Amino acid sequence: MEQIEGTKWLGTALILSGIFLTNLNIYPMNIFLHGGGVVCWSFAGYVTNDKPVLANFGLQIPLFMIGFANLLFDF
């Protein structure tokens, strides 16, 4: 369970860093950091069977995939 707490804190740090970079308009690093935090929190929600956390962060994954696709394929 200690590893999950570490994963949550890492996810929190990544999400807050991504938000900070968004406010500074530093793209695309903001979506990489924020997306990494979303993956951490989604994993933690899955492992702990926390449905609200999984719904919140798990549903953000497709949104970040759109951002990554936009970056790679220049839509």
C-alpha cells in the first residue's frame, strides 16, 4: 500500500507541474507531465478499486491521447 501512496504523490506532482507549465504556455511538455500524472492516478484508482478516482482520471486518458495525436500528426 505504501507504493500506491508514492504513486499518488508522484501523480499529484506531475499534474501540478503540468498545470503550472500550461499557465506558462510551455507546450508540449505540459501535456506530457499532466498526462503522466493522470496515468499514475488512474493506476492507483484501479489498484485500490476507487471508482470515483478511476472515473475522473481514467476518462482523462483519451483526452490526453487526442493531445498527443495532435502533437504527433499536426491536426
